[in-house]
Amino acid sequence: MTEEQRAEPGPPVPDALPRPVVEKRRFKESLIWLVPALAALVGLSLVIHSWLQTGPQVVISLQSAEGLEAGKTPVKYKNVVIGRVKKIRLSPDRSHVLVSVALEKSAEGFATKGTRYWVVRPRIGLGGVSGIDTLFSGAFIGADVGESDDRQENFEGLEAPPAVRHGELGRSFLLHSDDLGSLDVGSPVYYRRIQVGRVASYTLDKDGEGVSLHIFIDGPNDRFVSRSSRFWNASGVDLSLGANGLKLNTQSLAAVLAGGVAFQDPPGPHDSTPAPEDTSFKLFGDRTTAMAPPDGEPHYMRMRFEQSVRGLAVDAPVEFLGINIGKVVSVRLDYDEKTQKFPVLVGAVVYPERLGAAYDKLEAITRANGHSPDLARMMGGLIAHGLRAQARTGNLLTGQLYVALDFVPHAAKVDFDPTVKPLTIPTAPGSFDKLQEQLAEIVDKLDKVPFDSIGKHVDQVLAGLDTTLKQVNGKTLPAFTETLQGVQKTMGTADAALSDDSPLQRNLGATLEQVQRMSRSLRVLSDYLSGHPEALLRGRRPDSRPVTPPAPEPAPAPAQEHKP
């Protein structure tokens, strides 16, 4: 039976239930293909989205792939993921590794010139600790975008993070030094003992005569770098012993360990205009040298010493009346055929402008005399007044010497020609050399003293003295002892004679009484002669009779009272 026959209604059946009518839907089978179509559409959208989000691919050259893993290691900029390592392979010459990185679409600017890449790992050094967070998350590649818009695909990776990132506020400056010392990339830069920057990089000069350091000063502290600023190496500890005692000076513990640079404007009037970026400065060895007045033009001069200069070395100071004006640059031996001696030629570089106003006055006087302001002309007048070079002791403990330019009283006149080059300064023995000469003269005089004959004579004198002492001990001392005993007996006898009950004592008392009476008589006589000096010619007049005083009158009798 066909479906049409089944669908046709039959004759009505009493009390029969109604049959359902089934309608056929033609699109039932097409619903099955809707699910894969939607899946394909979603996949296509994901592919399109991935294609739209995919950025450029770059290749980074690194020395090692330590800590990196393809498909997992991210590339970050300011701790935001901007790409991921896609593939790691060796270079054809096997000297380094090539890391392929797929950047995101938003990071297209990191595929340009000037962009820098490096591996961020835990690093512990004298300058501090960095990358400590990678101990838990693993190493990743750091990036720093450049300022160029030119496309680039291959990059040379850095072995250490850059000290200065692009876009940081501040300015860069260039320092020139004879050597690097203890400085390194990342060494701090101080201003008034506050860190305001760091050493960004350093390179050896093309001529090999020094080192150039690039430093970066963070803003807004970069405004303190003026055209007159002085930079010096603040590494280590500056220990000095002077008239004010022992001084210890350092910037910080980090500067002691890892090195550092400090700068400051010199005292007094100076140009305080802020220095433009990439201005070059000289890096001095210490603060004292940096803050010293400008050296000016250097001049070479030579000195000829006839005595030994043991202890005088290169870089020894040259002082004029106690002021450092230069340093020794060479010490070499010469030979004089006439005197058959070996003089020492000492070369020095001096900076006359360190004398300040004194140099200006000497220069003006030289011009007033009609001569060019040449150092040789100025030195000629000073040499005529006794200026000489002397090698003096600078340290008694180490025996180090320095060259002192000073005026020597009664110095012998020398022939000085200012036109002879190089400028040669006459010398004079130093105080220590004079002392040695005086000691040598004393030794010569002592050698002339006949110590042998004096010793023989002393021996004879001592022998005679010994004989005399023997005679004194054998004869003189016993006789002297007997004499003392006799004196003792005499003193005993005198003591007995002067006792209270001795006849001598009684006679002495009577004699003293008579002398006393005689002295009273003489006193009476002198008193009489003082009143009657004529008695010496006429003699003494007889004594006048004594006058009897009249008898006193009797007193009247008292009146008697009558009784009634």
C-alpha cells in the first residue's frame, strides 16, 4: 500500500478514533549541513582574525639561547607581551644562535631601525641586581623601540640591558679620560652625592690614547650640567692627611665597590649656562684636581742635576714657592766628557697660568720691557735673582723627592740664554744634599784628628793618675786620718776649756765686766766734754756746792671749835 492510498479517507466507521495526518517537510535533510558550515565560518573568522593580528617577523642574533624556548618565550616591552619566540636555530658558522620572533600586529614599530633586543635573565653585579622576577617566570626577551621608521628584520641582540631607554627624559654627555678605571656600564653619576644619572657606554678612542664615556643625566636634574661643570672619578676612597688631620671622602658604598662619576660647578664666578646635549667634558682623577683653576697652555722645561736624584720619579710634582705648577715627565742619565761625570736630566711639564695674578703681572712687566711674553724671558729675570731648581724630600718615610723652584740666597751667577730650546733651569743642591756635604766635611775633619796619639796620651795620663791614686791611698789618706784625729782632740780640749765652771770661763766673765765699766766711764767722759770742751785745756773745774733747798713753811694749825 502506497502512502497516497493510506492517506485517502475511507468509509466512516462508527465510534472510531481520528487518525493523525502526517505532512512531509522537504528541507529536513539540509539542517545536518548547518553545523559544519558554522564551524567552517568560525574557523575562517579565526584565521582572518589571526592573519589580521599577526605582525612582522624578525630574527635576533644572540650569543646563546640559554633560557629561551620556541613557542613559549615571550617578547615584552614595559612588561607587556608584544610577540613570542617562534623558532631557534644555529647560525651557519655556529658562532651564535638565530631566534625568530613573531611580533603582534600592534608591535609593527619594533621591526624598525634602532630597536634593541636583549635576553632578560637574573643578573647580580656590583651595580645591583636585575631580572629577579625571571627566577619564577623564566627568561624572556626585552625590547626597546627606536625612533626610526625604516623597516628592518635582522637585529643584533644585546648581551646586557641598555643603561638608557629611548624616550627617557634627560640628556647625554661625553667624557674623556686617560683610562676607564673601575667604571663600567651602569656606574652611577652623582651630583652633591645624589645619584642623577649613569654611565651608558664607553669606547676606546681611535688613536688609543684614552677612553670616551657616554653618560646620561636624568631629567630634570640634567639642567645642573653647565658649560663650566667639572667631572671627576668618584670611585674608591679618597684618603688625605693634611694640616687639619685625617680626611676620608667618598660618594657612597656603591661608588666604592662599582665606581662612579661626580660633577659640580667650580667655586667663584663661572658660566652657569646649561650645557647642550652631547657636550664633551674632561674626566679628572679626583675632586681636588677637577676644582683647580684651568691649567692653561703647558710648557716643557729641563733641569740638569749633578747630584743623585734617587727617589725622584715620573709624575713627581714641580712646585714654585710651594704651589704645584706641573709634574716630572722624564728622568734620564747623561754623560759629561769634560768632567767625567754622569749628570741627571729631568724633564718637566709646567703650567705657568696656575700662578694666577702673579703670572699676569710678570707677563705685563715683560711686555713693558719690550720683550715678547715668553716663558723663557720671564724666567730669565727670576733666574738672575737667584731662582734655582732643587730636588727636595717630600716624604721622609718613603724618601720620595719633588722638584722645588725657589730663590736661593747668594746663589752663584749663571749664564742663561732664553733663546736656547728647550728651556733649561739651573739647579742647586737641596737641603738634604747640603746636609750630606756638611756631614762629609765633618767626617773629613774628624779623619784629620790624631786619635791614635790622643789615645796614647790619655793612656799615659790615666797611668799617672793611677800611680797618684795609689800614693794617696797609701800615704796621704792615713796622714789625713791622723790629722783629723788630732783636730778632734783639740776640739775636745777647747770644749772643756769653755765650759761654765772652767777658770777660763770665769776670767773671761771678769774681763767682760771690766770692759763694761770702762765703756761707761768713756761714755760719761764724752758727755762731759761735749758740754765743757774747754776742759781739755783748763782741766776740770771743781764741782759746785750743792744748793740746799729752803725748808718748807709749816702749815697753819686748824682752828679749834669751842664747845658750848
